[in-house]
Amino acid sequence: MTDTKVQKLTGSKAMSLAIEQEMLKDDKIFVMGEDVGKYGGIFGSTTGLMDKFGPDRIMDTPISETGFIGAAIGAAAEGFRPIVELMFVDFHGVVMDQIYNHMAKITYMSGGNVKMPIVLMTGVGGGYSDAAQHSQTLYASFGHLPGMKVVAPTFPHDLKGMMTAAIRDDNPVVFMLHKTLQGLGWMDQIPASLGPVPEGDYIVPLNKAQVIKEGTDITIVAAQMMTVAAMNAVAGLEKAGINAEIIDLRSIKPIDKETIFKSVAKTKKLLIVDEDYLSYGYTAEVAALVASEAFYSLEAPIGRLAIPDVPIPYSSVLEKYVIPDANNIIAKAKEIMES
């Protein structure tokens, strides 16, 4: 870190600052996407960048994800370092071929001769009655495929540091930003969306989880809003006599299994919480890793909480019902402790 000055920023401001600082250093970096220009990105990730860099480097695109993500892949192959925004992660369905068969595979299929230094940033998460086609996280859909790094930072400090690291990486990085954690004025304001961020140059590794609360009784592994839900559950857990250790996953691929194993060796119990669907998500992956490589640390069955395998409802009551919250975490932790 070259600058120790710290400022309080929202998640979106932290991201846009990281992009700005990297663009000032390297004129091969540019941004493409819908509404990333004057509007500053629907989730604020490019606020103010059009005024600083102009339309040649902050490019508003037509509503054609296949077109502009394909263009970013071509630009990366020619030595540029594009940052491209897929507005909602749900839209990946219309551009799967470009992401899965080109962006993720070209470096491998070229024997390492063609680099793909692309940051594909995309908005994830529910909680706003955006219905089944705009409320998913789909961490596992990207984490399943070889060839890409997949990150899901929670706090502003990590949003800046991991965006900086992603831009500098020569591999394609899917950068999943949670809309609630952007700190936008037209959305719910939560404390986790505002935090201390160093002004200067620093990176947060793309492959490391972080223990954000130490504990002795149970390990809770989560990401983004499920990390926030786990922290919101602390008081209730303590009231029940449970001292939880909470790990913010940060990286969906690769998963930092060493940090998880070390925690489970201490607590002997594990609960994994996800805002993705239950089947085949990171709850299953983390559980499988612990069961296969750290089984003898466990003194109770592994617990999993995630969205049931149903489309996310439009009804706010039903949406709240399917997305895990602090109360669900407390109840599941008690169940594990009593097992």
C-alpha cells in the first residue's frame, strides 16, 4: 500500500475509484456496457468516469450483450484490458456462448498464447422485488466453469482492492457486485455498504477468504449479503450461548479451503449460507471440500442454508421467505449445536 490515508466510501464509490486509478495508469483499459457513461452505471460502478475519460474509454453500448461482450473478448485478444458490465447477472443466459466458450477457454485453447485480461462485472442479489429474472446471484453458474476467476466482495475496502487486482490480472475475472452493498441512494441503506477505504494503491487477493469475526463454537461461511446476515445473527447467537466464527468467502473460484479448514479444526462445526440456489451451489462445494479433506475435524453434520430450488418470487413476502436471514442462521446454528 502506497497511501495510508483512509476515507469512508460506499461500495459503488470504492469500485469506481479503483477503475479510475487503474485507467490513469494504463491507457489500454476501457469500460463498455449499458448505461456506464453519463448515467454512471445502474449500480454506480462507473460514476463520474465519463467526465474524466470521455466516450472513447467509457463506452455506452446498445442493448446487445452478445455484441459488446464479444467485442471485449476481441479487444482483450489484441492486448487491451476491457472492463465490461453485464448489468444483471441473470442476463448471462443471452451471452453464455461468448462467456463460457470464448472468454473462459481461449487462453487454454491457444496454449497460453492469447491472454484474456477481462473484468466482467455484474450485479447480483435479491431483496427488491425484481422478480425471477433480475434477483439471482448465480455464483455457482460461473464458479463451475474452468478458465475464470469469480469473486464476490462484501465490504467497500474489498470492492476496491479486488477490483484493482481483477483489472491487473491476465485471466478473465467475473466480478460480482451485490446491488444492496453498493450504497446507492435509491436502495436500502445498510451499514455494510459504507466503510473505510484507503485512498491509494492496494490490492486484495482474488483467492483469499477473510475471518471477519473469530469464534470457538461454530464456523459460518458466507458471502456478500449472507455475510451481513451472519453478522446480524451474532447477538442472537450469543444470547443462545453460541460463539460463532464468521468467514467472508470473497472468492467463489478459487475457494480458499485452507482458511475454512483452519477454522473448522478450531470450532468442529460448520454452517454454510448462500444466496444462490441450494442444489450444486457453493454450500455443496464447501461441504464437499470439508467432508473429503477435513472430515475428522467435524463433531456434527455440516449445515447448509440457501434459496430453495424455486425461482425467486416477485412478492416481497415470498422473496423474504426464500432468502436466508439472521433468524434462519440462528435457528440452523442451534440445530447443529444440538445435534
